[in-house]
Amino acid sequence: MRQPAHYLKGLAASLLIVGAAACAAGPAGAPPEQVALAPQAAAEPAPAPADKTFDALEASASGKGFTSAGLAALDTAMAAAVDDGAVKGISTLLVKDGHVAHYYEHGIMRATDQAPIKEDTIFRIYSMSKPITGVALMMLYEQGAFSLDDPITKFVPEFADLKVLNGVDADGNMIVEDMDHVPTMRELMSHTAGFGYGLGGEDPVNTAFRKQGVLASPDLDTYISKVAGIPLMFQPGSDWSYSTAVDIQGYIVQKISGKPFGEYLQDTIFTPLGMTDTAFFVPESKRDRFSDVFTHNPENGDLVPLDDPGFAYREGAFGMEAGGHGLVSTLADYARFCQMLVDGGELNGTRILKPETVTLMRTNVLPETFHLFSDGNSVNPERAGHGFGLDFGVLVDPAPTGTLMPTGTYYWGGAAGTWFWIDPVNDLFFIGMVQVFPAGSMDNAFRKESGDLVYEALDQ
């Protein structure tokens, strides 16, 4: 299994470059003719369910479904992440049965004026962009635009001549071989197509990604041209490796839809779901809500703001709208996205995906012999018990993980420490937002602890 020994170093280097209708019915047990002849006696229609907008997180938090002591313990652990110096600020959201059960915030979002984390703070979500891109692509799947068994060259003919790395010669040059088959759309969406990334690893493929500045491409067309010239790491479908595959998916969305990728996301996901703060940049009118991203001072280990244009997310700063890592968002916005998935692809009467499509995305497609080395946030070698669906990590066996999460929980995280999981068994989801880059440089034990404490607090 390929595990990038220098994942975090490469991650920093690369990203610095880029910078749910009710029906009225007659009274229970009433004969049909009574209902028909005496409609005036029928019960009043039930009120429509309140929209799940997540506009007032703290005010709407009820604690329902969880013990108060358990939620207090969760708060204590999240506060400790700040007070012990792992992060500067943290905000978390726990939603069950479509209602806010708990919201927590602690610490600051900005160093200069010590501005506190708030409900509407905007965060860099990095690889938590990936599930959004996957949903966008699967919307086109539902329209019949492609089959999961289609070769990706149906949409990216530039990849017809891709080669596969088969070692290096005495001079360090790549030895390559032909593909035994063109990667399929399923392989692309499950990180088994063989593409590199450039976020880590000293192998020739990932090194080429960094040297050619693939993730810093000015537009998706240029990006595709660069990727087409770099061999695959392995034969398609023969292994799992966290890759640039979701950026390729963004290009395919753009290619099929005929719209710029960001415009397609805005028109088909963000606007319909009311995700008003999710975008590829932060406009000037919202910059006072945009969190700093912090990093460790190499001299003393203190967290300090990472002042680099690649992390500023200003309009026009990026040409390439990166489906794999390029979005910013808020807790409320990402909650709308998660609730849509929990509700089988629909939110407040707006359908994004069919229930069976959501189920397909959150179903593991990996053989038992494949192992994940990442959760989108940092390196987690040989993640036993974890599989991968279509742009989601999937918990397939809790036993070897030590987690209290049930089988079928799906999740991902982001390079600045953000994380989320969706539990379809208990109808709940959790989102955590922090901003430390690279995330692997911090003590992120609180992320696992958040899961343990949520299930210990669950009132069953």
C-alpha cells in the first residue's frame, strides 16, 4: 500500500501555491363514506414542517436526543482543544432528526483584534469540497450523462494516452507501461484510478505534480493538460490512493454541463439549498467574517496567522476552481448540505439527488484488501475498518477502529482541520470547524474524541 511519507510537507507546499410532503387524511378508523359526506368534521391539516435552515444555531439548539451531562463533556473537550493550544478557535454543530441538538463555539477567529468565533464565521473547508463536487457530478449521472462504468476518456480524451509508472531506471527516470484499461468514472470517484496529487510522497508521480505546479494551474483546461502528461501511480483499479481525482471531476462537470464549474455549483446546489456563503472566494463585504488560518511558529511552536496570498481566497486570485479543495463555507451552509444528504437528497422540498443515488455514494466500493491512508485531513496509515464510496469515506467495520460510530457512517475532512460525519442509522450529523494548517501539525485527538463523546451522550 502506498503511504506518502511526506504528505504534510507536500500538502503545505502545494496549497501555498494555490493558495425533506404531508397528506391530509380523515380521522383514524373513520369509514370512507363518513370522510366523503362530512368533510367539515375532518381534522385540521397538520402544519407544514419548519424549514431546516440552520439560521440560528445556538438559539435553536435543544439538546433533544442527548443527555445534558454528555453534551457538557463534549463542550469541555472542545474547549480544551483551544485552551491547551491545539487550535485558536473551534465551532461544532450536532444535528439529530433534522433539528439542532447542540452548537458550541470557543476561541478566536482572528488574531489582530481577537475577534471571537461566531455562528457565521467563514472557514476554508479544503477537501470537504470533495463531497460537494461528487454530488454535482452525480446530479449529471441521474440525468443519464454517464455510467459509472464509462471510461473517463468519454469526457477527457486527453487521458487516452496515459501511461502507468512501473519503476525508475538507474538515472532516476520513470519507467512506464501502457494502461491495462482506461480508468472508469467509478474508479475516478473512489480514488482507485491511479492519479497522483502532489500533496506528499517522493515518488516520481507526486514529484512531477509539484514540479509542474498542477494544482496552481490558471484554469481547468490547463490543469487537464498537465495531468495528461504525468503517469498514473498504478494500474487503474488495483489500489487506493488519495488523489487529484475530484479536481478532474470538477472539470467533467464543467464539460458535461457546458457551464463554468463554479457557476454550475451555484445554480444547482448552493442557491437551491440556501448555501449563501459557500464559494471559491470571499467577497470584500464578507471578509470581516473570514477566519484567519493559523500555523505553528517553527521557533516556539505557537500558533500564528498564516499570512500568504494563497490562503486569502480573494476574488480573482485563483483561475482554477478546484473541486478537490477550493471552497470556503460556514457551519450553517455545510449543515444544509449534510441535511440534504440525511434526507435522501432533498432539503425543504428541494430535491438535489434521488435517495438511491445518495445511498450509492455512501456505499463502500473498495475490496477488503484496499486501505485508506487519509481522511482528507491528515495521514492515518492503514485505516482498518474504513472503506470508500463515491467521494466519501465510509465506516465498514467499527470494531478495529475503536470508534462508537455505527457501520455506514460516512465522512471526510479538510486540510485546515475541519471534519464532519453523517450517521444514517441515528439520523444525525456532526460538523467541526477549526483553522490550522497543515492540520497534521496539530494534536487533533479532539476530532476522534468528538465522535466518542457524541455517542456517549446519545440518549437511547
